[in-house]
Amino acid sequence: MTDIGVRAGDGAELLHHVNLVIEEGSYTAIVGESGSGKSTLLNVAGLLTAPTSGEVRIDRVLTAALSDSERALLRASSIGFLFQAFHLIPYLTVLENVMLGSLYAGFSRAERLDKSRAALASIGIDTLADKSPLTLSGGERQRVALARAISGTPRILLCDEPTGNLDRQTSLGVMELFDRLRSDGLTIVLVTHSEELSERADTIFRVQDGVVARG
């Protein structure tokens, strides 16, 4: 992201003069207080929010030059998202929820089924495939959400306060999964207010009043 600026509808500046490079295969933490702009920054990186000024490149592709459908396909095929809220659909099984993660990535249903089963197995929760999310603990639900995020085999995983609803021990278990995914080559960007969790990352960026600084 080069010289990114983001303004709200009322003209308030949410991010300004952000220059940020995330290296492939890296584990990056973005920390800051609530309202500092870190979630906005993640949304820009994930092509969910267009910057008011500046440019976002993914693998040197200038995303502003893409059509809406091209940008959506790039997002679906390259980026996985994990949020504080689990966003699981209660009337679907765990497996059906995970399959939603690759719905728009261009795979056939058979491929989505295979990838979703593989994602559940990689997280160690394949035995939950036929269960309802309503029967799961918070930690299990977040693991299901993580399996959904990686089911489309993305290259980048963007995480917005993914342990915010979990106790410390469960949070550390989720972070250990991140360590393993990173070792498999996944690029991870984690937004958190927790210094303890951010210290696991290779690189830390701090956001304050819409300004991003390293370290």
C-alpha cells in the first residue's frame, strides 16, 4: 500500500499517508487502540474498502485498475478473512459453513468439498464436520471460522481481533495454529490490541490516529 489515505463520508480522515509493505510469507501484527484506524487499514488491504487516495497492490497488481468483478475474484482467490465474531450460520453444519469460504473462488462443488474437509483436518477439527455451530465452544467456533478462511487456499490471511471473544488459553491455541500456517507459507496479517499476541509476529506496525509506524 502506497501513500494510502481514507476519509469517512463526513470527510474525517481515518488513515493518512500510509506506506506499508507486507512481504510474502511473513507474519505481521498491526496494533493500536480502538478507533486508531487499524481495522480500516485491514479492510483496505483486503480490498473491502477502497482508499480515498493512494494505491493498493497485491503481487504488483494495481488493484484500482481492476474491474469490480476482477477485484472480487482476486479477493476470493487470494485472501482469507478471520474476524472477532465467528459469523457462522447456525442452520448449516460445520462442513457446510467451511464450504462457504471458497464459494466465490471458482472451484467446483466437489473441489470445495475436498478443500473444506482438508481445511478442517489441517486445523484438527475434522470430527466436528457434521455438527451444528450451536453445539460448539467459542474456541471450536473460531477454529471452524479459521478453517473456512483457509478453505479456498488463499495466499494471505487477514485477521481482525480473532481472539477478542476467547479466553487467554484458547487464544494461545489459536495463535499456535497461526504459527503452523505461517510455517506452511501463508502470509498472515493480524490486527490486535494485545501486546502478548503481537509479539509472536515477525514485524509489528503501530497505528495511532490514522498514522502507521513500524515497531
